[in-house]
Amino acid sequence: MSRISLLKDFTYNKLFRTNSGIVEYVVIEEELNDLFDFCILLQKSTLKRINSLTNDCEELEKESQKYHEVDGIYFNNNDIIHGIKNFEIPSWNRILEFMVPMNQILLVSIFLEKSLRALCAEYSPDNNSTHYGGYNIKVRKESQESTIQSYIKYLNKTCGIEIKSDSTIEYLNQNLRTIRNSFVHGDWHILDSFSHKIDINEVFISTSVLFQNIESYYINKNAT
């Protein structure tokens, strides 16, 4: 399984920040920041576990021939070190290099879909609600069209917000269904072909840029 890029702390500085203070964009900003913090915590907690196991090995190596007995079974610290180095640490490294970033990518994609859907509802010509989030919308998808694509198209054609997504979002549009299904069903060999093409940092940044463009277009459209 190929290694997927890990999330960097500096990406936080590139997250979406609202310029208008309009409620829907404030919500997007706060939720995206919370999601980033959670993704970083998930990654750092896994890395902390790996470092802890490494430190355990260093301590055990100081008395490598020390014996232990459990239920009549004798073993020394070298046996424990072997288990940690050859099984536990590799297992946690696989989690850090694949499971963590794949979960991050899926979480951001869920957030992206949710936030775009909320904007579609808010800007729908049929929205008769007096408060944000008060209108429920169902956007039809064409065959083979992703949910993200359908929401962006709805914003463009129905709400009059003419925005385009960049190459990272387009790549997710084209492959997200396969990525999700393969991950959920354990077909991880399929995901290997996507691993070197997806950078979680770029996913966060591209999502932020998309919402910046939507907000900017919306503000300029309503200023004229």
C-alpha cells in the first residue's frame, strides 16, 4: 500500500475564512476549522502511539535478557521487543500512512457535500424559510454524476452563482464513489492507485478556495 501524504499544521492557515460574516459562511468556517482540528488530532494521536512503542523498545533494550513469567510461560524482553518492532509498530505505521489520511479525505468530502447542500438550500428560489437551515432541499443527480457535481451545478444554474471547482475537487468528483466503496468494503488494493494522486492538504485547501469563490461571487452578485 503506497503512503498517502499526511496533513500538515501549516494548512490551517489556508483554511476558509469568511469575508462577509454572513451566517452560512460563518458556519462553514467554524465547522471546517473543527474538522481540521479533529483530523490533526487523529493523526497526532496515532503518531504519539508509534513514538510510545518506540520508547518502550528503548527501555526494554536496557535489560534485554530480563525474564518474565505469565501463566507458566517464560519470555524475556527480547521477545517483547521483537513483537513490538515486527508487528505492533508496522501495524500502527500502516494506520498512520493509510487509514488516517483516507479517513481524513472521506471526512472532508462529507463536509463538502453537506456544506454545498446547505448553500443550495439557502439560495434556492423555492426557499421560503426565515432562518438559515430552515429549508430542506433535494437536488436531483444525473446518471454517473457525483453529489458534489450536482450541488455545484445547482448553484450555477438554479441559484445563479457561477463558480468552478479546481483539479483537486474535480478528481474527487470523478473518483469519490470508487474511493468510498473500496474503503468501506475493504478493497484496499483498489485504493492504492489513488494514494499518490491525493494530498489531504490539497483537499482542505481546494475545499477552502471553493467556498471563498462562492462567497465572493455571492457578495459581488448582491452588491450590484
